[in-house]
Amino acid sequence: FAEDSLGRLWIGTSAGLILWKGDKFIQLEALAEAGRSPVRALLNEQRGSMWISTRRGLFEFKDNRLSEIAGPPGDEKLMWAACLLEDRFGNIWAGIGNGKVLCRRNGAWVTYNESSGLPFAYVTSLVEGADGTIWAGTLDDWLYYLSGDRFLAMREKDGLSGNAIRSLLSDREGNLWVGTRISGLNRVVREKLMVFGENEGLAHAFVRGVAESADG
């Protein structure tokens, strides 16, 4: 899901893209090229663009126009990006699989991969921490954070409860929440990990998504 500046709710599904406005679903003809392709991720950019990750590629919708975004050499066709992030500087981040995370700065892509410290694993989620740190959760190879120009790992020896990361959230108090597939929910507080599982009252150890309520 993503909400745009006009109050429309964008809904990406395995059958395509649809918008909800007021009390009804609407279709936009300008979205036809991307709208009927399965959608993996949506991002409402601060400058007013909506980024759409589909099986056909990565698209930007702005001023009622849809444009396909090409990737860097070797990854020009950005199909099926699993997660999108806009950081505080307006840079766009994308996890594109095969152990790669891309960052678009000033219109040019920077590639982070195994040579940058990432494993050859699927990056399922990206988030910016309260201090500006970029975090990347992988499908089955732990949690990583960007330090300088390299990603460093946080693993079981650091207190993480599991290696299959499914969701990340940075809350208003500066905590990082890490949802895993079978190992519960982790909270990183000033680099200290706390784990919430069934023993702490969690109904199930598979944490697919994390959200923050209005009262924090």
C-alpha cells in the first residue's frame, strides 16, 4: 500500500495495480503499462512521484505520466525489485535480488553487492534508522547495516533471533524493529537486541509486517 498527495490509496497486488479514492476503486489510463503487471513494492516519494516495482520493471509516475526507470549497466531492466526506500536526502534505494542493493543519487545508480559486504541473498526489506543508517534485511542471511561504503552484518552472535528477515521498521524513539519468518520480533535499542517471541505473548513467530500506532 501507499498513499499519494491527493489522498488516493495505491494498492499493489499479484494481479496488478488499482487505486482507491473516496469510496470507490479507480483506474488511471496513464498507468496501463504498469497497472496490469504484478506489483511487488510501492513508494510515495517526497517530491510527489510514485515509484512502482513490477514484474515488468521499475516505473515512476509523476504529473500523470508513467516512465520506466533503467538501472545501472548490467541491471538495466529492474524487474521485481522486492523493496524500495527513500532516505532523508531524497535518495532512492532498491533491493533487486542476487545480493544487490541499488541507490539512486542525483539520477545515477550506485550498486552495493558482495564486494560491498552484502551476501549473495535476496534483500527483502530496507529501512533508514533514526541516525540515518541504512539497514537491509535478507531472506535467509541475517541483517546488514551500511557503515561508510560497506555493509556489515548483525547475526545470531550479536543477539538476532533468526536469519530470515521479513520486515523492518524504525520508530520515533529510534528503535529498530526486525520481523523474522519463524524467530519472532527483534528490537534493536542503541545496538542492543531484544527478542519478542511466543514466550513474551506473540501469537506466532512469523512476523511478516511491522507498523507503529499513532501513540507510539
